[in-house]
Amino acid sequence: MKKYFQFEELGTNYRREIVGGITTFLSMAYILAVNPGMLSATGMDYDSVFVATALAAAIGTLIMGIVAKYPIALAPGMGLNAFFAFSVVLGMGIPWQTALTGVMFSGLIFIILSLTGIREKVINAIPEQLKYAVAAGIGLFITFVGLQGAGIIVNDDSTLVVLGDLTSGNTLLAVFGIVVTVVLLAKKVNGGIFYGMVITAIVGMIFNLVEVPSQIVSSIPSVAPTFGAAFDAFASSEIFSEQILNINFLIVVLTFLFVDFFDTAGTLMGVANQAGLVKDNKLPRAGRALVSDAVATVTGAIFGTSTTTSYVESSAGVGAGARTGFASVVTGILFLLALFFSPLLAVITSAVTAPALIIVGVLMVASLGDIEWRSFEIAVPAFLTIIMMPLTYSIATGIAIGFIFYPITMIVAKRHKEIHPIMYGLFVIFILYFIFLK
């Protein structure tokens, strides 16, 4: 085991890897409550999505650890699940079963692109500045969703949005959760988001705002309501042509592809750099890591959840000492064990999950500092990408608008030589997106 994971070469041991694996799990365990809560808004069965989330995370993380040998964990991605629920299903009116088909298609394309090396080339073709903008925009969008769930921001006929009733019990509980989570993260407590949710849930139960669970451990809920739903579109040629052969479905697949591209690439490079695994500015076994991520996405879609991606919270595990894939094996096993604790996780209400959404949004907008705001030709598409995501309540729309303006501003600024041909292709695709969307 030590030889396979190169313990000696990387200067690690079982204790460091186990502690690192546990730390990573605690840092991202909130997804087990947040993801089912978010996807259930589309009509998907909460318990089934919980099982699908845990299985997708466990299988994806185990593959990453054993095959790619990286201390990186995977789970259904934040932002991608928001896009799945609020943009694709609730926004476009696409059935959640068909949305799962889109996730599965994107995963299959990922596998092909990863095995051929094309995926790395496409990632390199997208301007770095727009990658930062997309991450920041998704962060704002997630924060907005969290603020709504907490009742801190509510609908208003005159101004569209307004501050909610801060005297409401659930809203006060969410505000308390935000404060607690901020304090924990400011003190650099590993797993601060997870602990913040636990403390908020306990306080909610004390003040009768959260129902006290009748049991902690139970049998694993059935995954049947969502398992295999991704294949429903193939039931007949009529359903296939109506739900799959249209521009909206193409946009859905492309957006899943696009967002997961940068989630995975950024996380891999960032965490690997932190762990000292990057050599000569190259990522060893990058192909294996990308394939692991792609296989996890397909597996998750079949079980019944949105795109599975690499988690930046893995950096918490690396900070605790993880250096090899053995830490990911530990994290994967913990996700499997979590399947038996669904009653306990059921106490996680929207008031409890809102702080996690808001704080994850804060972490994601850190990329704002890397954008070249003084270059107007960069600032315009970057800003439009960021601001249009929460304002249109659509990640896809924000991406489309930003990518349309990028070639325009760059050409006018006589920087057309910096535009990769693939960006012109995306320009055309997103123009068609608005034409057909209308």
C-alpha cells in the first residue's frame, strides 16, 4: 500500500493521510444535505438524491484516489447543481429526467475528450480572465440562492428584491449560522462550513425551529426514484426527438461541459500545487485525473444527481497533511458510511443550508482579484458574465453574454490575435442560444 501510493517519496504516512482524508470529508460533507435540498426543488425525491449524492461522491473519490492517486475528493458540484435545478429544470422547463440525460451526455463527452487529450486543449483555449469571471459569477449566484433560502432577500413587486423579515425565526437562525460559519472559517477551523451547519441545526432544534430526528442511524433509503432516470428519454423515438434533439438540450450539455471544465482544471492545479505535486508546471497523471472526474459524472447521472466534480475543499485535507490518493480512499469510505445517517441529515433545513451556500459563494468570488479590471476590453465581458448570472437567475445566460462580448471588445481593442479560434465558435453558439431561446 505504501509503495503504491508513494508514501516514502512524498514524505507522508498513514496517520497524515487518514487525518487529511477525514478533514476533506468534514469540509465538504455539507453537500450531502445541500444537494438533495436543491435538487428536490425540481420534484426529485429528496432521499433518493441523498443516496445518489453519497454514491457519486464515494465512487468518484475512490477512483480519483486509486487510479489518479491524488488527494482530491469529488462530489456533485455547487453551482452546477444550481444550474441544473434553477436554470435547466425550473428555468427552461426541461424535465429533471432529461436534465440528468444532459449530465450523462456531458460526462460521456468528457471521457472521450479526456482520453484523446482534447479536453486539455479546449481548457487552454478559454481566456484565463473569463475562467475567473465564471467562477466569481457562480459564486454570486449561489450566494443569491442562499440569501433567498434564508429569507434574508425576498421578492418585491416594486424593486424586484428587498430585505426580508429579520425577526422571523428561520431567518434569524440562518443569520446566526452565517455568523458562526464566518467565525469558524476566520479562525481557520478545518471543516468550518460543516461544523457551522451542525451548530446551526442544533440551535434550531433547541428553539423548535428544526424538527428533532427520531433516530440517527437507519437503513439506506431507496435510490429507485432517480436511478436510471437519465435513460428515460430513450423510451421512444418521439420523446427522444422532442426532448433531446433541440437547441436547449445542446446548450444544457455545453454549459455542463464548460463549467465542469474549469471547476476540475482549477481544482486539480490548485490542490496539486498546494501539495507540491506539480512538476515543471505540469500535472503528473493529469489524464487519469480528468478521466476519473468524467467517469464520476456519468456514474452520478445514472444514480440521479447533477454533475460530479473535483472539490476545492480538498485543499483542507492537504493542509492537514494529505499528499496521496490514500487520503481520497479514506474520504470515499466516509461518504459510503454517511449513507446510514440519512435521518440525522434530514434536520438540515433551508435555514441551515443557507449559510453554507452564502459562504461557498464568498470563497468562489475570490477570483475577482485575478481579473484585469483596468483593461476595458477584459473588464466588460468579465463584468457582464459575473453580474448577469444572479440578475437573470441563469448561469448559462451569464456565460453566453460574456462570451459574446469578449471577441467584440478584443477585436475593437486590436487584440484579435489573442482570441483562440474556439472562442469564435463559442461566440456563434451563444448567439444561436439567444435566438432559439427567444
